[in-house]
Amino acid sequence: MKKVFVKSYGCQMNVYDAERMADMLASEGYSETKAMEEADLVILNTCHIREKAAEKVYSELGRVRELKNEREAAGYETKVVVAGCVAQAEGKEILRRAPAVDVVVGPQNYHNLPSLLKKPRSERVVDTEFPVEDKFDHLPKPSKAAIRNRGVSAFLTIQEGCDKFCTFCVVPYTRGAEVSRPVAKILDEALRLADAGVRELTLIGQNVNAYHGEGPDGAVWSLGRLLHRLAEIPGIARLRYMTSHPRDMDDELIAAHRDLPAVMPYLHLPVQSGSDRILDAMNRRHTGDEYRRLIERIRKAQPNLALSSDFIVGFPGETDAEFEDTMRLVSDVGFASSFSFKYSPRPGTPAADIETQVSEAVKAERLARLQNLLEMQRQAFNHGTVGQTLDVLLEKPGRHPGQMAGKSPYLQPVQFESDRHAVGEIVTVRIIGAGSNSLFGEISEPGNQAAA
Ligand code: 5AD
Ligand code: SF4
């Protein structure tokens, strides 16, 4: 059997796409390996969202080339594929700069991999045209064993691409226009996952709450409506979705947080900045106060909501006072977790052409201050759950013998002692301590809740 090594960078959708590639290559006779040096096929599934992404891929390809040469000297052939958003953005340039590469394939084209891999070695190919057909229709369904291997929590792509065109972001160019998958196809995949033991679905998409897929009734379904349907699937106990845009949090979606116990009280809703001028320059189409009011409305529907966000500091022209607006918004809203970045110009995006770029030193200083505040909020949130009783979805054995590890509704890792619970069960746990990255709990008696 031939072996494939897939390395994925960046977002959850790349993780999902890498799994689909592995499923597809399994039916071509490839088994997955975690060791690049024994792979007959190496796939780099790349990300283009932030700084020096392409340069990092080129330097990784340098290492891959050495490996390919070593294997060739030993009599083995290695095919090298660059997939993902750098493939989409760089295209032919990759073949020019990286002689080791055989195939460059975009995020919407990887269903063509089997035929691309069959081309003779002399024919190096680039496949990055946005196709008219739906790649999902050409991908094989994963086996039950493959699903089980990946655990009780699964990603499911429901939407791809983005039409928002935030001025800093490459996604609308690399992932293309927004497309929602039809409800029937999503349901089919969800049922299959549930049947193999999956308990938690995270619906993913670059702008997931813009979802507007065709329903089985011919009507256009929103994400709120889709969540209602998915919550009915036996075995599915938890639903999450990411990443959302504030402008697309409609009433139906907010109500789903109130009405559906399966929809977890956790929301990743990037705000990026707290300054109205910067938000406008970013083309975010909302103000800081609109975001604050939106959060109030969602918290009214789900008072336990834990909130997460992305932030960019040092967007071109950002003044000290505008950065302070971001700090103020963070203090006002309160975040349980977050991701924050220094602005980096992405070639081809409007913000990259703005002349007043912020210096590296100022960006670094602002990022440190923001991250300090966000880290304090994260720790405070985690410590706030000590003493509470939380449902924990068991994902794997814990670090030490006799321990189990799982996730709280707020996506916090939780460890506790148990020798009588199995992966996939949801157990009521009293939180007794908070470490820097996970919580510690003890089984709460009575009220243990077995898998449905
Ligand atoms: N510079 C810095 N951060 C960026 N992000 C997207 N583009 C850029 C950029 N050019 C961040 C945003 C987004 C997250 C996925 O990455 O915060 O929400
Ligand atoms: Fe990029 Fe998200 Fe803005 Fe779309 S909504 S352009 S993916 S930051």
C-alpha cells in the first residue's frame, strides 16, 4: 500500500479538507502516515491568511525537496502536492520556484487529485480554476472506521467562500464567492457522522452564518433553521458553528441559542477592532456600539454565552486613540477566548495599498497590551467556572492513567478521574480547579448523564 502524508496549516476548513483528501486517497490505495520520510505522496495543505505564509511554504518545500532526493537515491519515488490557499494565490509561481512540486491544486479542485496524480512525472500541473461542478459531489464518503478514528467531535463544511471583502482579508480571493451547500447533502453527511458515533458537530464556513442553502422543501434555509434540523439527529448532542460575521447574526440564529439545548453557549464572533473609523476602513459594516448591542441581544437569549473573537492591531492608519477604542471594547464586552494578530499586508487586498502603515514596533507594543488584557479575561472566565457543574463531552483518555479528558460547553478542556466512563459520553462534572490551559473536575453525583 502507498503512503500519504498530509500537513495542514491554518483554519478548521483546512483540517476538514485534509480529511476529505485522505478519504479520497484511501480509495486510491493510499494509507495515511504521520512520518513524512516514509510517504510516497506529500501534501502541504497551505494557509494564506497571515504574514509570510507563502515564504514559509517555500522554505518547507526546500526541506521536502531534500527528502525527495534522499528517497530517490534509495530508489523510491515521492510525489509532492501543494494544496490550499497558497496554491490558489501563487499558482504557477510555485512550480517555478519549487522544483520538487508535481501538482498545485486549489481548495475548490482537490477532488481532481486522483487524475492529477496519474499524469506522467514530466507533466507538472496547476489546477486552480474555480470549477462549475461541486467538489463535494466527487468526494467519496468516509468509512465508519475513518470517522471513528477522528473522534466524537467532527467538523462539517456547510458554506465556503466569502462576499464581505473586509479590506485586510485574502479569503474572498483565495476561497472565492460565497456558496452554501444544500441542506440534503449536509444532512446526509451529518447522519453518517452520527451513525459512526460522532456526538458534536462544528459547522464550518469562512462566513458560516451567511449560510443560505437550498432546503428539501425548495425554500432557502438560514443557519438557524439548519441548526433546528440538525438538533433532531439522534446521537448529536452538541452543535457549534464558526466563523461568523456580526452582520449575519439574524433573529432566527439568536433564537436558536435560546431554544436549542444542543446549540452550545459559545460563539466565535470576530469584531477585529473597537474603533468606528478603523471598522469602516476595514469595510466591516458595523460599529463598535452595534457590536456591543448585538452581544447584549445574544446574551439575553443565552445568558451563559461565552464569547470569542479575532482582533487585528495596527491596521493602516490606526492611531493610539483608535487602539484604545479596541481596549475599551474588550473591557466592555468580556471575552472567554480570543485570537489577536498584528496587521500584515496581504498582496492584492485593498488595505495593503494604504500608505500609512503602522510601524512594527508600535504593532508589537499594542499586541502585547491587548493580549495581556485578553489573557486576563480568559483566566477570569476559566476561574469563574470553578465550583460550577458542567456537562463534559468525553473525547479521550486523560494525561494520567485513570483520567478522562473532554470539553465543557464553553470549549474548555476538562480532566477528571474516572474508570467507568467511555469516550462519547456526556458526564456531569463539578469543576474544582483551573490550570492555565485546562480545568480539573470530579464526577458530580447524582446526575450522571449517559450518552443519548
Ligand atoms: N493581517 C492580520 N490578521 C489578519 N486576519 C485576516 N487577515 C489578516 C491580515 N491581513 C485575521 C482576522 C481574521 C483571522 C482569521 O485572521 O482577525 O478574523
Ligand atoms: Fe475575510 Fe471574514 Fe471578512 Fe470574509 S468576513 S472578508 S473571511 S475577515
